[in-house]
Amino acid sequence: MKNEASIDGITVGGQPSAADLSNGMFTSVINVRRHEEPGNDTEVLVAGSQINYTVVPWTIDTVTKEDIATIRAAVDASRGPVLIHCMGGTRAALAAAIVSAEKDGSGPSGAIAKAEAAGFEIRGTPYGAFIDEYFHA
């Protein structure tokens, strides 16, 4: 999986392949890709499997606090390993970092540090700006 990383036990990355999803590694998959994005075939890949599948489509221009709340609820409901994915991994890392920083109380600086520790440079980008807005709104 492209840009695969872990943020406090949540796997994040780009679009998973059939092999990534057929190995039994994940009990829950959260897809933040918009339906019309090319190659967004996760729903087909998990059909008929035991994987809990949640779709919360957004871009950095459309993401809301409600989107993050839906992702958090899916993570909290999971009874095993979780994958959050997008096309390249940055949106997924943003979501996982916020969920993790909310849980441990580390706030915006914690969320940015978590994403960057996973290899996603978001400081000074619209992703970093969303984190600041999210925690200060």
C-alpha cells in the first residue's frame, strides 16, 4: 500500500490493493476517498468479506468536523485493526492524527506531530491549517 504508516495503532495509507485487504489484517476499513476518484474500488474489494467498511468521502476543501466525528466513531467501534485510506495517504493521516490527538489530549500540536512522525509533512499546508481550525473552533 502506498505510503503505509501507523498512527497510534491506526494504519493509514493510499488506495489498498486486493492483496492488502484479503490477508485478514484489518477488521475495519475507512475510505475517505470521493466516489468519483479514479481507482477508488475499495467497496468492491471488501464486498463479501468480514471487514467492516465505512465511507466518509472528503477533500481538504470539503472536510468537516462531522466527517472526523464519523471516522472517530468507526475507529471506536472497531473490534480489531483499522485501516484509514485515501488516494495517497495524507487525508488518512490527517484523520488518524486528529482522532489520536483527541483521545490523548495532545491537541493540534500533537496531531501535527503524529502525522509528521508517520512521514506526512503537513505543517504549513491546508492540512495543518485544518488541524488548527479543528481544535480551535
